[in-house]
Amino acid sequence: MSLVKEKEGRMFVWNCAGELKLLLTALLFLCSLITLIHFIPCRFSFSPSDFNIPTTPFHSVSNIKTTNSAPPPPSLDKDRVLQNGVVKRAFNGFGSAAYNFILMSAYRGGYNTFAVMGLASKPLHVYSKPSYLCEWVPLNKHQNPISVIGNKILPDWGYGRVYTVLVINCTFPISVSTGKLVIHAVTNGGGDTNVNTTDTFVALTETETDFVNFTTTYEAPPKYDFLYCGSSLYGNLSPQRVREWLAFHVRLFGEKSHFVIHDAGGVHEGVMEVLKPWMDKGYVTLQDIRDQERFDGYYHNQFLVVNDCLHRYKFQAKWMFFFDVDEYIFVPKKSTIKSVVNSLSDYTQFTIEQMPMSNKLCLAEDRGKSYRKWGFEKLVYKDVKRGIWRDRKYAVQARNVIANGVHMSQNTVGKTTHKTEGRIKYFHYHGTIAERREPCRQLVNATAITVDGTPYVVDTTMRDVAATVKRFELKMIGSTLQRTRQ
């Protein structure tokens, strides 16, 4: 009996040994394969896309954008020898340096006219003569389309980078309504004289409701007396400086005013906390324009932004103001902003004189308490250097403006005046809006001082109104912003 068990035991061990050999051989092969993979070049690496494995959650798979497979590349032109023995060299172009046109917006400017805002390739406009055909396609198929040559306006001429701002004015000989505005953008050989490319796109689609809404706005009195169109806000802005600027100008412009703020990356959480109470009150509209950063234009494409704002709100405001958030509009005590613009109502546009202020000089009497004072309250030293040109800002009666710039418009219907001294001016605190620390760097106990060759004198014009502005803010939105940080 024991002999049988002993034989069975030997047979069992032998059978297990065979299986064990097979297992060890498989493990050895697997380890060798893993080791070999580490030495395979990266071009042989794999990704989920190689196996068509979705990398997004199943509930969002429907949002994945699918594109058709790319067409096969064109055959290349090759060098060849002509009959006269000359070697004719070949040139093959690939890709595109810049888009022909980047559409931002299009708005009605009347019953027969439209404005189309966008960016265009600057080299195309510098070295070629692109043209634009405006076509109105009625939704009523029984009406024929009508076409006109678009009038192109380059409001930032000379400032553009890869892209320049382009406003296309489309004015038809008759009134049109309820249809599509189609733009045919023709390069006229720009970039490649052998190719005359035309890009066609729908700039605006208008329904019957859209046309009725336009008519109502167009024929009604303006909703606002004053509308502020802000340039692109970017960088790490100071919430406290934005707070001060808003309180000051809401008080200045009054109940029938509105402020359009354009966020190019500068409206972070702290700035949003400052804007929100005024947004809730209906004084502020915030627009996210961060996507324009994809396109390399001048100064965060601010010329594009202000032109969009002009035409978007053209019939909602009597006067539009264009200046920055480190600039403060001021009118003398015996006048109001309404009385000033009424005295200038014969003009489509007037410009505003600059009062440049130091962004670091403060009074010695504010030592130890400057952090409790507002920026325009403690920065009281004015630059009085003579013989230099200083930028001006401006206001327009928007209905008479075709396109505009940052410092003034050169495309208006009507007169412009620059003689506004004594009636209106603006105090400029350059660099303070992007400064997150206490601006007072040097405390001065003098009414006049020269720093780095620039003479300054004390000007307490803005300091004198600070208490009134603070009381106004408290009355309008309460104490919600009392703990705002620099």
C-alpha cells in the first residue's frame, strides 16, 4: 500500500514540475518583453487614440468634435529644364501665415447700412489691396439678393501686429430687412499673386423679431445719457483701484449711465467681487473677450473691442466715452457732466485734456495712514513738465460715428473740437491699476518737487472729492466692499 502511495506521489511531483516549467518560461518571456519595450524609440509608442479608445467620460462623448480626414497632400511642383536650357525652379507653399478675416461681430447702423468688425492679416493690407463685397440675401426667396462694394476702414492703421483691425461698412442703395448679410473677402492676389482667394461667410442673420427690435431701439430716445466703452483689461489688476474708479464714475455720470467692461484676462476673483454689486445694480456689463488673445493684434486688440462696443450700443446712448480705468474724468464744481456735454452738443466729438499724476509721490502728512486712503485721494502730485505731447481721450455722439480709435475717432460725421480746457479734463494715474501694493513710495513735505528731472506740484482737486465719493458708494451698495484689498 505504501509503495503505491509513494509511486503516486512521485508521479504527482513530476506532473507539477512540467506545469511549473511552463509557468516559469512564460514569466521569463513576459519580463524580457517588458525590458525590451523600454528600449523601443518613442515613435513606436502607443496612445489611446491609436486604438480609438475615448478618453472623455461617456456622458460627454457626444460633445467631441469630429472632423473629416485630411485630404491627401497636393503633388509638388518640381524643378524642370526649359527648352532654352534654363532651369526653372519650383516653389511650393504650405499652410497659411494668417487668416484672411476673423469675424467678431456685425450690427445694423440703419435701415440700409451695416458695420462688420473683425481682424485681418496686416501684411495682406500693407502689401496688397484686398476687397470686400457685401451681399444682402433676403429670407424671402421671392426677393433678389443685392450687392455693394464694402468700404474698409482700418482704425488702428500702423499699430497692428500679425493682425490689424478692420471695420467693413456695408451701405446698400435701398432699405433691407429680414435676411442674411454675406461678406465675400477677396485677397486680390495678396500673399500669392497666382491665387486670388475669396472667403465667403455670413456676418449677420436677421429674423423679423431682430428687425422689429432694431427699429424700436433706433426710433426711441437713447436709454442712457452716458455709456462707457472700456478697453481690454488684462494683467493682475488691483481690486481696490477698480473699486475707486467705479464709485467715482457712477457718481459722475449719474443714474442714466452704463459701463461696459471687457475682460481680456484681468478680471480675476478679486476684481469680480468689486464689479458684482454694480452689475447687480444694472450699471455694469462684463464681457469675456479672452478668446481674442489667440490672435496677435495690438494691445490685446483694444481697437477691435472699442469698435465693437461703439456699434453694439450705438443707438442706446446719447454720448459714449472712451478712456481707461486708471483715468478719472473731472468737471469743475460749478458744472455737471450734463452741462458740459450740452455746451458741446454741436460737435460729434470732443477730446479731453490730460492731467498726469505721479504714481508714487504722497504727502508726508499721510504717513502711517496712507493705506486707509483711496488712490486718487493720496496721489496728489501733478506732472507739470512743459513742451511735451500728452495723449487725450474723447467722447462722441455715437450715432454720427462710423469707426473709432482709442484716443479719438477719424471717421465721424460732424465736427470735432479739441478746445475743452477749463470745461473737462482727466487725471491720469499711470500704472496704478496694475499695482497690487501700497502706491505711496515717497512721502513729500513740499508743494513742489522735481524727481528724475520731472517737476511736480501739489494738486488736491481729486483729494477734495474723495469723501463725497466714499459716501456715495456706501449709499449705493452698502458696506460690501469695505474690506477690498489692494
